[in-house]
Amino acid sequence: MTFADDRDRLTAPTLSRKELRERVRMQLQALLEQNNLQDAKTLLLPVRPADIAEAIGELPEAMQVIAFRLLSKGEAIEVYEYLDSAVQQSLLEDFKRQDVLDIMDNMSPDDRARLFDELPAKVVSRLLEQLSPEERQATALLLGYEAGTAGRIMTPEYISLEEHWTIDQALERIRQLANASETIYYLYVTDAARHLTGILSLRALVTAQPEQTIGDIMVREVVYVQTDTHQEEVARLIQRYDFLAVPVVDTEKRLVGIVTVDDVIDILEQETTKDIYTLGGGVQAGADRYFQMDLFTVARRRVIWLLVLLVTNTGTSAVIRSQQEVLQQVVALAAFIPLLIGTGGNVGAQSSTVVIRGLNTDEIDNNQALYVTRREAVAGLLLGVMLGAVVLVWAYVLQGNLLVSAAVGISLISISILASIAGSILPFLFRAFGFDPALMSAPFITTVVDVLGVFIYLNVARLILNMN
């Protein structure tokens, strides 16, 4: 099979995007190992920039620079924006100075600011000095806003119009600025002081009558965000209204930039990753590249949470020691402790998961805490009755002691109710105190329920078995 045949296979419509990326990477690496640079360059011609970036990122580090230099200047700038920040930094160290400046100067301001966030301060200062005045000003503007806000993730590359302009004047301005703008699908109307007064879509513009003005067709009720609006709130707004972009204004309602939907997708991924890590018991900081970190750092980050849970779990041992005489008299009770605390932890984890997710998506808020807790308590009761009935029968089959079986079944009902209440109310309490609800994660809930579950079980057993 010739190289041309294999290249055609890469563009075959039957390939999935994942298969395409993998084949590109394998073919590219094979050609680079053979030092066949011309065929490697030809291989990349029909491939999308995002797929090229992923293929380069998966190459051995020594080959990444070689592969990147095969791209034309225009392709290189576009591909660079899609590369992982670690690969971007690695490439910067190998580029000649002018190569770096060409890439930096042609990047979108928001992508450039995101890269600068990952670079050492000295490197950022040096690169800023070498940018063109316009790009330096645009980047410095974004870096001046707090991380995680609309001001930090916005781009100042948008098209603004004025109310009194005719349709022809507006179209001419779009032709002039289209290539330098992040998007032209939304057009923003401002006054002489750059105050945002309206918005219109490209569709509305091209379907308008020539004699109309921008003021005749624009929408004056504009949905916008402030520069200090948290990026997660910006993402929710775009998601709610199905926007392609949302305007960003300062405290005086002057238009300073826009946040586009491609940036929102990145935000949602970052926030979801952070929440998942937190729900896992603080296994990692969401912004870190976990699988690229050394194991010592990984262990150091995890051990803090595990020590907290370890100390908390000593409460279970303390409860068991305080009820030693009960276990000594009826040894069979000990066999069901893992079952009860495991089930209670699972019930609590389920409640906390749905509540935390509801809080993060704004499906529920603090005003609904009582309703949600009551609802989860009833759910816990129903689960406890169903599971308790099964466990009662199973415990009797195993031990043949009706009183022990009753103690296990009744305890499971009580533990299920307690776990549901704890799993639902604690995230609300954390949020009320200004903490991330995800900190009240499944491991923490499970540990709390373990301690209380053992306490309930042994005291219920004491009552049912008439022990003093």
C-alpha cells in the first residue's frame, strides 16, 4: 500500500474522529522516525487543526517540535491554540525568538492570556514586551482581571456598530473587521462612549431592508455580564439562552469584550473536573494535569484528606469500645456492622450527590433546604423499609435469632433515614458558610454515617435484647 493510499484512508468518511486522530498520530510518528518529512507534511494537509494538535501532543517530546515546524505559519498559529498548555510551554523553549513572537502576536487575546497564566512571570514579562502595542494592550487588559472571571476569559475582538449607521455601512465594517474578530454572528451596538445599547444578529442584518438603520432592527434588551462575574455563571448564562457569545461590560456598562461558546465549553469541562475531584475526597486540584504529576506530589495532595477521614473514623472504634459488653454478650451482632455502615454510607452518598449536583446547576438553592431534606428523609425511610425487610430475613437465615434480626432490620431503617438527612442537609450548610458544597463529598458523608450508624445499631440492639 502506498503512502497516498494510506493518506486517503485517513480522510475516509467511515472513520470516527477518535480513529482518525489515532491513525494520524501513528502515521506521523512512523514518518518522523524514518525522517520522511515531506510525506509527514503532506499527511497533515487534510487534517483539522484540533486533530493535529492532539496528534502532536501525543508524540514523544523530541518529535513535537519537528512535527510543529512542518506546518505553515497560518496553520501553526491555529494549531498552537489547541495544544495542551504543557506542550505549548515545551515548544516555546525550542522556538527561535521570532517564531515565538509570530505565534504570540497572532493568537487570540483570551488564548494568549490563558497560556500566560501557565508561564513563569519572567517569561510573561519578556513576551509582553515583544508583542505589538495593540496585542500587548489587549493581553494586559485581560491579565488585569481576577482569574476565573468574565474579564479574564473574554476576548476584546468583537464588532461594534452605531445606531445611526445604515445597513450598507454596517456590512462594510463587518468586511473590514471579520478576519480580526472572534465571531461575526453577533454584532454589538454602542454609543460614542462605548456604552452597550443593543445587539443584533448577522441574520437580522443581512435580511434587513437597505433603507433601514441599525437602530431600527437591533434588540435593546441585552443580556450581558460584568467583568467580575464568575466564569461558571457566564457558562450557565450561555447554556440557558443558547447563546454563541455574551457581551461583557464594565461597571459603567461600557462594552469591553465578549465570551464565546468555545471558551464556555472549556469552562464547563474545568468546573466539572474540579467538582469530580472534590467529590472524590479532594483527590486533586481541578486545574492540575493529574497524570503528568509525579507520584510524590499526588500522594502529598491526597494524604491530607485521608488523614482527616482517618481521624474521623476513629470515632467508630470509640463507639464500639464503649459498647463492648453488648458485643461480648451477643457476638452475632458484630457480623452485621460492616453491612449496616456500608449501606448507610451508600444511601448518604446518593443523597449528597444529587443535592450537590442540584446546587451546582442552580436547580435548587438554599431556600429549598427544608423541602429537599424532608424529601430525602422520606426517600431514606422508603429505602430503609425495603432494605430492612430484606436484611431482617437474611439475618434470621444466617443467625436463626429473631431478636438479632429485628435489631439489624430496625437499625438499617434508622440509619437510612439518618444518612439521607445528613447527605442532603450538610451540603446546604457548607454552602451557607461560603464553602464549596462538593467538599461535603461521599467519603466525608460515609465516615460520618459510619460513626453514627454503629452508635444507633448497638443501642437499638441493647434495647431489643433487654441489656442493661
